[in-house]
Amino acid sequence: MDANIELLRCYQRLLSASQDMLKLAHEGLWEELIEREVEYVGTVEKIAVFQDASMQSQAMQAQILPLIKEILDNEVELKMLLQQRMSELQALVVQTSRQQNLNTTYGSLAGNILYPNEG
């Protein structure tokens, strides 16, 4: 029975971590999100251990099921936010690359006076 209680607590901690990560993503606190993810992964590993050790009653399953659903919903939303962030970062990389190309091209012409029909 202790394994069942600990399993339920792990799912509650996982949900809390999931909610925190989602909040951090909405606030754009990406470094803090990564730090929180370490705890999240550790809790998932604990769940795997307790899942194997517990004999879940229907009552326990009924308590855990809504937690799992909310965790999965949070993960879907978090994945969407992370994909948006990835797109933003890709756009910044493209913009930076273009700017570097312009600086390289026009930087080599700095100090030179160009006259028409001159190459």
C-alpha cells in the first residue's frame, strides 16, 4: 500500500512540475524551464519504479487518471510553446546570418570610393 501512496504523490509532484514548466514557458523564462525539467524527469523515473512495485486498485487508478490527463494536456501545450520558441530562434539565426553576410560584403568596401563603371 505504501507504494501506491508514493506513486500518487509522485504523480502529484509531476503535475506540479508540469504546471510550473508551463507557467515558465508562458513567461518566456526558458533557462528556468530547463532547470525545472531536470526535476520533472527525475519524478518520471521514480514513477516508473513505483509503477512496477505497486498493485493499483481501481480507486487508486481513479485518482491517478485525472492527474495523468492534465499532465499530458500540459505537455501538449508546452510542446507547442517550445515549437514557437524554436521558430523564433530559427528566425533570429537567419537574420543574424544575413546581417553577417551584409557586414562582410559591405565591410570589405569600407573606406573605398566607388565610381560609376568601376568594378
